[in-house]
Amino acid sequence: MAAKSPVVLILGAGSNVGQAVARTFASKGYKVALAARSLKDADSTDDQLHIPSDFSKTEDVVSAFAKVKKVFGIPSVVIYNVSAVTFTPADDPFALSLADFSRDTTINIYSAFVAAQQAVSGFAQLPASAARTFIYTGNVLNVAILPRFLSQGIGKSGAAHMIWAASAAYQDRGYQFYYADERKADGAPKYRIDGPAHADLYWGLANSKTQGPWMQTFVQGVGYTKFDSMYKPLA
């Protein structure tokens, strides 16, 4: 009997990073499960599962894991590629409504936390030879203040701490956790991030045998690049 194909679950399947990662993993023999609001069940194929999901609802995360497990099996690579921000005036961050802040925080932190819980539960059932890797698509906001991005900055900072803690706690079990942040070569934020560059990084992380630096700052065409922990935007 042929070996069962490994499974990647990509939560957040946008046209840039999500689709680029999906293409890369599919080309390497993975079954790909995509979860996003814009997807339709009817567009699923034998090798690619589409799961309509709204990540402002944590229960949709649980449902996505249940669906992919039923159809393809337990995902050995889980990528949380979802983000939310409600912009505020640069000089009045607390103009943000509590309702918008709560929605953004659910997407940026709570649903990511549930996804990590679900991933770990699955990883425990996979053999040691499986990838067992969780990747959170982040940005510079865990180490920098950018005007108007309060809710996303709080979310990315919280998620980064979660990934950092998980990378230490689960290292002895072979589970790997990463926070990915694409930068320009000088360490400045890259606002127009590159999908294929993320796909290359994520494929490499999924194939690493040991936990690397949890905060994966990287540069397109270069890969992981260590920068000073705190980025200071130009005045």
C-alpha cells in the first residue's frame, strides 16, 4: 500500500501568501486543506480541500480541524495566515471601539491559540517522522510601534509570546513553532510581502528536524536573517 500523503492546513488562504504556500506544498506531495471566508466546499478536489471559515469565531477553527481530519487525516503542518486590523487615528489609538478591538483580538490571538491547541492535539497522534510544525504569519508589530495599527500590534505581540512559549515547551516532543516576519534587507518592515518567499521559508521550516529560532525574521531571496530585537522606525 502506498504511503499516505502528508497534510498541510492553511488557515487564511489569500491570493498572496496562502496560495503560494498551498502551491509549494502541493507540488511536494502534500494534501492541502485551505480555510477562509471566501472559499466554497464545492470547489474542493481530491487533493485540495476548501473549508469556509470565519476566524472571528473560534468554533470555526475547531470545525476546520475536524473537517480536514475526516477528509485527509491529521495535518502535520499548520499555518495560521490570518490577520485583522481596524485602523485608528495615529494620534488617538483609543478611538478604537471595544467591538472592533474584540473582533481583531479574536482573529489575531484567540483563534490562533485554538489553532495551536488543535495542532498539538493532532501532533501527539503523528509519528516522530512527521513534520509537526506550526507557523504563524506575523510582522514587525511584536517589536515595533506603527501608527494606526494598535489592535494588530496587540494581536501580533500576544501571538508572538504564545509561539515563543510553545517553541520552548514542546521542543522535547519534536513539535516546532515559528513566528514569521518578512523584512527588507535593512530590517525595516516590508509592507508588500512576498508570497513565494513565505512559501520557501515555510517549506524549509516544515522540513527542519529541530526547532530553529522561533522568531523567523527573513528577507526575500536570503531567508532567515537575525535583526536587533527592537526595530526603531525612522522619525
